[in-house]
Amino acid sequence: MHRFLQKAARAFTAMAVATGMFALPVASAYAAAWQPNEDDALLFDVRVGQWRVGDGVRGYQTDSGVCVDLADVIIAFDLPLRLDKKSRRATGWLFEESRTFTLDRESRLVQIMNKTSAVAENDVRDVPEGWCVDTKTLATWLNVNIKSDLSNALLIISADRKLPFELAEERKSRAGKVRPQKEFDLSSLPQARDPYKMFRTPSIDVVASVGAAHDKQVGRRIEARYEIYASGEIAGASFDARLSSDDRGIAENLRVRAYRTDPNGALLGPLKATHWALGDVATNVTPLGIQTTAGRGAYVTNRPLNRPDSFDRTVFRGELPNGWDAELYRNEQLIGYVQSRGDGRYEFLDVQLFYGQNRFEIVLYGPQGQIRRDVKMIPVGLGSIPPRETYYWAAVQDSGRDLINLDSVDPSDFLGVRGGFGLERGLDPKTSVAASLFTSVLRGNRKYYLEGSVRRAIGPTLVELASAANLVGGYAVRGQLLAQVGETLVSGESAWLLGGYESERYDRDVRHFNSLSVDHSLRFGRHYLPLRAELRYIDRTDGGHRLEAESRLSFNIKKINSSIELEWVKDYSPFGGGPETRLDTSLRLSGRIGGLRLRGEATLGLMGDRGFRESKITGEWRAGETSDWKVEAGYSNSDSRGRLALGHTRRFRHFGLTGQLEVASDGSVAAGVNLAFSIGPDPHKGGMRFASEKLASAGQAFAVVFHDENADGKRQAGETVQKEVELTAGLSARGPPTDAQGRTVIDGLQPYEPVLIGIDASTLPDPFVQPATGGVVVTPRPGIPVIIELPLVSAGEISGNLQREGGRILNGVDIELVDRNGRVVKTTRSEYDGFFLFEFVPYGRYSLRITALSANVVGVEMALPKVAELGKNSGSIDLGIVTARAAQRVAGLAPPAQGP
């Protein structure tokens, strides 16, 4: 079939050239009459530079050129597009999330970002396979060049930039033999088991700073601060500790926590917990009673680690060392920003969730130019609690207190002892119930809250009804919903607080609380801008009420994420008069212009307390591999002072050093130096190692690469090591080359996230020596080095000739090589005479199969009968003729296309 299509394409091209193409009237008549047929059918191999992308794209040779199946293009290029053939629409984005795409075939319009254009009659055609898009039109949509090479059945893609799938192919090539080309289950690969121990030397992160200032408002001062964060293992559990000082360098507080985390829920025997902690812990929130707090205590749960506590909101809390700041993004939109506040934490409270998938990214920025990213996916909707599954949590806490307070503290910071437990149960795929009992101290009085709720999915809507009783007095009810109406996301809440009910979730004078929020992308001409609007009505117990309105408009300008927020408040007093109406606005931005990273914000009052309040903008850029510059400018209207700061960071092998100079418009000056380094155990050399990377808050993998002479997967005495070999961690992280002893280390691994550590086969000096396995999966723990061994074995080649039953050759067919565990280790394509070759295959036993798309096109079964076993005595195997059996066909259906 493949060779036949190539010949037909060449014949058509030659005839067109020889006759000078067709006369215009004939072409017009042919255009009107063209219909898809088997003779025009094509199967393209997609190429981007040297890379082959996807499993092939079907298409047709039409009167006006070549068209290709849009669904195949989406799969091959891994485009996040959704085709809805019923509504005849395609929506999503192209290569960049800011490059949104909408194709409406009914209205014959296509919109890319903010530009709308018409779709010509022959741009998109209906064919039996689906929608066939003209390659010239597709090239315009994707902003690439597309060349159709009919003689070789190639679709050649080129662009003036690296495309996402091209970068992905480069990463895959670097880890070419570390992982199969197709997706696989990490649990099926070898696992590095690292049992907990009675004690492990902790890794320690140290941040110290000293500065001097001559401030016109507070006078001269000298400050010295330090912060030490450590993590390790003790008594079979993980622990972390944070010691910080005041501005005089005197130890101020000490937080310590012992904990265990297991996403598989195998902790505490029959409790099947996913997490437990003693020491510095955080509590859950409940719908009507309590907010989350931090303090010393104990906590245990079997809830999934990323499951939010509340129905429509969640909380993000983590470590934020002195001098760092944090940004929060939801679905790529900047929604929050915090700076270090002295207690070593960041908190984003009451972060709203949308119906559907919520993608959050927390980005931490360090004073030495460090950037740490943590992505969390939180789904909201159908199946949030699996049927017949029960989740629980239990906590007790002395809220507001660190485990050990080394300095005098304000008693008003302490909220008292609190504790309770909660249960959630999935009744069916659409319904779940929850209940909790909790006690806390509110304004000096102890409260006891008994709460219950039921949650139900109704189409694209999630509804929750909750009630609570304060056993001391009062009760409350609340209804909430999250919904998706078309492309609009809606959230609503209504709560009634009766009988004197009060809690941490609502102000003490609230009687009724109602809110409605809408998120939608508005169209202004050819521009689409995400807009959020929220309206709240609060009825107070004294007879007054309040109206609040908030809105946020987000937009992207040349890779700068920006948002404008408005907040309007109007109070109504039952006695007349009342405060003036207030309207405030703020602007936030974050992004990159070339090599300059920008972050900034500004606030001002438009009504009430009018006028400019404050602003700040920060720019950072890299001056080299080991140095960065930072400039920050700001102005505060409260003290009528502008400030300008300049900082320079230099990263050495074992530490990072930052110097900063700051001047103010009133003549104040300040200067400071910041030193950051980490200390951790070195399993390879023994003793300790120093690093500029943060070791205590991230995972580490120590590896040895060796030649496995007896192929048992374990290193024995006499088996040599391999130097100058690089490792990969997943598809992005990399380690330095192995040293003369075959050793290397990979830092900065995400704790409790499984990652595949493997050998970058492209760095091996001998192509006939290959990794014995696809790698080893490690699940890092903070501050703990995981030790793994990665074996190398000899490699050979497997060849053969592919044909179908009856002896006809099958060319251009993709064939996969499958190992004993069912993993695809290599893919090749049969040549014009059916010959195929797998090169540099590690010794082992393999089976063969045809890829699903190729098997469907040529009408054969995927499984091939041959098995090959490579070893010392059979380093090269010729399988001879490999026959593919004809596919079973269902009666009444047309047979698939036949090959040559």
C-alpha cells in the first residue's frame, strides 16, 4: 500500500508537470467534483529536522495540493486540541498556551489568539477519516513551514524556533535508551528501595546575612540573621527542623517535625495512612467551622496528598527562607505573591478552585538567583471521592506555637489547643458525604463544632450542602456550587449563621453571606481576555449590610503575565451615614523580556482613600553561567520614600554569595551580604559534601555506572566502571558526567515524586555497549541520598524481512521490539524490500509487533510470530522471513486498504 501510494503520487506529479498542470476552467470543475478515494490516499512520515514525530499522518492528494488528517496531526504533534465533530468545532492552543485556537466550521472562521480569519472551502475537507486540512493552511495555523515530499511519503516540518515536540524529541534522544518511546507505567520498571533507618545524617541548608543601614527614620543599625534548615531520618521516620534568629543573630525559634509520607497509603498498618506528622503540623479546614493553622501537635490522614480540604478552595503552605519570595499561578495566570516574612513560611490561603482540572504552580525565587517550581494538579468534579472509599483525618495542635520557642513571644499569637477528626465517604460515582467534629478557641472562648455535608455531581455542576452546629450555641447552613456553563466557570455560595453562631470561617457579626463569581474569556473585537468577577453580599447582625465586588483582568503581552484587579466595598449602616465607599486597584506582572526576568506590582485608591500607595518592580538577568544581577525599584506613599537596590550574585561550587546596595530618596542607605550553602552526606566518598544547591529540601540520587559482565544486575568485584557518562532524571533533569570511579550525583529532585534515573546512551563511547535496563525508579525523600547502580551490557542487532501472508512484501511499516516485561525498547520501519533492522539492542529476549496505526492501514494483526534472544553466542540475529497474519474482519464492513 505504502509503495503503491508513493508510485501514484510520483505519477500524478510527473503528469502535472508534463502537461503544464491543468487549465483554470478544468481545475475549477475538478475542484467542485473532487471526492476522497483510495487512489489519492497517503500515509506520511512526519519529520522535524532529524527527528521522526508520531506514528504517521494520513492524508490525501487533492486538486489543490495535499491535505492531512487533523486528528492524526493532533496526536503526532501532541497538540492540546479538542475536536468536537458534533458541533464541528476545534478548540485548544498551539504549541504555546497563550496561542489559543478556535476553529468553527459552521461559521467558517478560525481564531488564533486575537486574530480571526475566514476558512476557505478547500482549507478543511470532510473525508472518511475525519477532517482533512490543507497543508498550506495548517502551516499558517501552526506558524511553521510544511513541505510534502510525495516521492518519499514525508511531511517535513521546519520553523524559525525550536518547537515543543522537537525539544521533547531532543530530550528523548538524550535519554534514548533510558526509556521507551511510548508512555509507560513507572511502577513496571525496577524500583530503588530505600528503607527508613534508625538515624541518617541530615542534610543542612544554611542562609546567613549581615547588613548595615543608615536610615533617616529609625537611625543607624546593624543586622545579622541566620536560618538553618535540616532534614534527615530518625527512628524510622523523616524529620525536618528549622532554627532561625532575630536581627541580632540570637536564636529565636526552633521548629521540628517527624513525619512519614506514602502516596500508596501503606502507613500505620490498618490505618492505611498516606501521611502522619508529629511536631510542627498544619490542620485541615472545615466548611463552616475552622481555618487551617500551624503549630505544634500531631496529624494523620489517608487522604490523597493533593486533595483539597474544602469544597471550592484550597491552601498552599511551605518553607520560604529569609530573602526568598513566592508566586502562585493558577492555570498559567498569576494570582498571588508573597515575600519572606521572618517565620520561614509562605501561605496562600483560600485559593479558589474551578470546576474541572486546576493546575497550580508555586514558583520560589531565592536571593542567589535560585528558582524552585512545584506543580500541583487538583481535579474538581465527578469522581472526586471514589465510590466505597473512605477518607479520614485527625489532628491535635497547640496553634501558633513552634515546638520550641527560644525567645519571648507575644501570647496573643497563640490560639490555644485545638483538635478533632473528620470522615469522607464516596457513595456512588456522583455522590459523597462528609462529617467532622472539632474543638478550638475563638476569642478566648472554647467552641465545639459538629459538621456534616453532602456533595453531588449533576452534569457539569458540583453541588455541596453543609450544616454545622456549635455545641456551645448556634448553628449554620451553607450551599455551594461549582459549574461549567459552556466556556464559563461559575462559583456560588450562600450561608446562614443563626442563633449566635460564630466561627473562624466568618466574621463574628455576619448573619448571612452570599457570593457569586464568574470566570470567562471576554471578546473585544479580535481580542480575548480572561476576566474574573465576584460579587459578595454580607448581612450583619446589627441590621447593616455590606456589598463587595472584585474583578481581575488577565492578559499576556510578549511573555509578560499581567493582571489588573479592582476591589469595591460599600457599607450600609442601620443608623445612617457610614464609611465612605472604597475602590482600590492593583497591577501585577511577571514574565521575561529576552534575558530579563521582570516581577512587579502597584496599588492605588480610586475612591475613599484616594491616591497612589506603593509600587515595586524587580528585574533579574544572568551575566554568565555563575553570576546574576538584580535591580529593584519601589516607592511607598505612606512614608513618601522611593528606594533603589542593586544586587549581584555569584555562585561558586560549594556556596552562593550575594551583595546588595540600597539607597532611598530621603538619603537613607543600606548594604548587606547574603551567604547560602548546603551540607550533606556523601555516600560515595564518605564524610560530608558542600554544595550551592539546596540539599535539605530536595531529593538526591547517587549512582554508579558499571559493566555487568554476568548480566545479573548487581555489581561484583572485578566488574569495571564507566567514566564520562551522563545520567538523566525524567525528561529534563541531568547530572554531571561520571568520574573515574563511575560515580555521579543528581541533586534537586522533587520529594515523593517517582522519577526514572537512567543512562544517557548517547554519551556512551561504544554503541555496542548499552544500558541493561530502562533505568531505575527512585522516590526521593528530602535530604536523603538514594544510592543506585546502573548496569551496562553488550549489545547486538536483530534483522529480518517483513511480508504478509501470501508472500507480498510489507514496506514502510513500523515495527516495535518488546522486552520480557512488555516494554517497547526500540522502533524501526521496514524498507522498500521489507528489510528491517534493530541496532544496538542490549542482550536479552525480545518479541516483535507492528504498531497499531501501521497494522490498521495495511490490514494485518499487530503480533508477529518471531522471538529473538541476543547473547554472547548470538550477538547478531537474522530472523529471515517474518510473516504478518491478515487481520480478522467483521462481516459487512469494507476491508482495509491492501499493501503492495
